[in-house]
Amino acid sequence: MCKLFPNFASEFMGQKEKEILMQAAELFTKYGIKSMTMDDVARHLGISKKTLYQYVDNKKDLVKKSIQLHIDEEQCCMKEVLQSEGNAIDELMMMTKMVGSQMKEMHPSVIFDLKKYHLDAYKGLLLHRDDFIYSSVKRNIENGMESNLYRSNINSEILTRLYLSMVNVILDPEITSLSQHSAADIHTEMIRYHIRGIASSKGREYLKQKFSKDNV
């Protein structure tokens, strides 16, 4: 877990509660939410259902708390990336690597399950996207423009909104035209499209030198 930027709510959780919620979030991500019962969760976690109910009221409560803790930890790790040394392209690629690895593990029904059965948890995810992800992407674009790695004629507000719109395409299971592709593959192509579209000649040269081995 990330230690540098503790979330206010999670600061007051005991270690056992954090472990249960984080493991539950991993289970929901891997297997989907609707398919996992409280019995399933308890069995996978190696605890009794009675122990599980010491920390949550019911499945809805478990989903909401586990998803929120997952969001808090993702924001924490992202902040570490944003504070690391490196230019805007380095930063974007590190964020991409982190998000891409998560998407590889994500069951295709997770977002649908949240949207249909766990609206409070889904709203928390939307807030994460519209607040934290928005500000992080916008700052990255503006930093890249200042360092001449991104084109100088970019409208950072519009490009950030377009980026979030593409994220919505990945996360929306109802967009059937892309349903035959994995979220991780779609995300990879989205990032290639995004970064090549905003990179200046200096940025493209940097990409060629640094990332050609990764076929970016």
C-alpha cells in the first residue's frame, strides 16, 4: 500500500480492515461483482463470514468500501508518479503502465455491475475520474507544453476532456463495437493515439529514442 499520501478516511482503518477491503476489491476486479457472494469472499479471504461482517454491513457496503479504498490507493500511487523525477512523457508513460496493468486484471463486467447494482460505488468512481484523473491529465498536458515536448497549439481543456471521453469508451461495457477487444488492448491503443497526437517534434524524437523498444 502507498504510504506517502494516506487518505483521511483510510488513516482510521485498522490494518486487518484494510487488508480485507483491498483483497475484496481484487476479487471483484478479477471475477466481477455480481458473481461473488459474501460466502465466496469470505472463503477466498480465508476468514469466516462472521469476521467479514465485523467490518461491513452487507455486500453493498463491502463493494462501496473496497472500491473506495482501491481508488484511494490508486490516487496515492499516482501522486507518487506525479512527484517523481522525469519529464511529461516519462510521467504519462508511468501512469499508463500502472493503469494498463490494472486493466489486464479487470473482469469485463465490473463496471456494468457497479453501474447497475452499486450506484454509490459507481458514483465514487466517476468522481475519481472527473476530479483526480482530470486534474492529473490536464497538468501533464500543460507541463508537456511548457517543456516543448507537446505541441504549443494544444487546448489543454479540450484535450483533457477528449482523453476522459476515450477512457469512458474503455470502461463502458455497452459499447459493443469494441467488446471483442480487451480493456488493456484498447487502453494501449488509446495512449499511442493520444501521445503521438500531442507530441511535438522534440517529443516524438524523445519517444523514438526512449521507447522504441516498447513499440510505443
